[in-house]
Amino acid sequence: MFAMKVIFVLGLALLVAADNIPGGISKLEGDRLKEAEQTLNNSLSKLASGDGPSYKLGKIISATHQVVAGSKYVYEVELIDGESKTKQCNVQIWSRPWETNGTEVTFNCPSEPQVVKSHA
């Protein structure tokens, strides 16, 4: 019986710690969501000042973070385009700071082709 309790407690601890396991996906809230918002706004600004696309953040609907070969953020967001039209899109930011132009941003918006851009 004691062994079952130990296994249960260890299993519960693993579930709680899964948020920090490399490769584990964690939903972002609070300060971590604010950091993710800064990351997204930074990428949007860099892309808009280069060869685009030119979007501004309307609001974040949801965001997750995953530690992979680098760091990957996945957002469900409302973006505002250059014509002030709002569209709901999935945006992924894969950051590998040790590479030249190591930040890859992928935009998936309904009824539009996928756009993949990189920046430093």
C-alpha cells in the first residue's frame, strides 16, 4: 500500500513539473504571457521595418511556449493589417538565437497562404 502512495505522489509531482520539461508545452498566463506578448511585438516590429508582413497586435487570444531546439511560442491572435482590418491568425515564433536570422515567424491566417519570415 505504501508503494502505491509513493507512485501516486511521484506521478502527481511529474504532472506538476511537466510545465518545465524540455519539449513540454505550457500555456502562458500572467507575467509569462506579458513576456510572450513582448516577444511577438518585437518580431512584428522587426518584420514590418523589413520586407514584411506589416501587422500590429490587436490582442492575444491564447499562447503557449515549448522548449525545443531553441524556444517556440505559438499564439492565437488578432492582428491588424496595414488597411486596419482585423484578422484572427495563428502565429508561431521559433527562436534560435545562436543562428544568423535565428528567429523564424510563421503566419497562418484564414483564406491566405502561409507566410514564413526570419529575422535576427
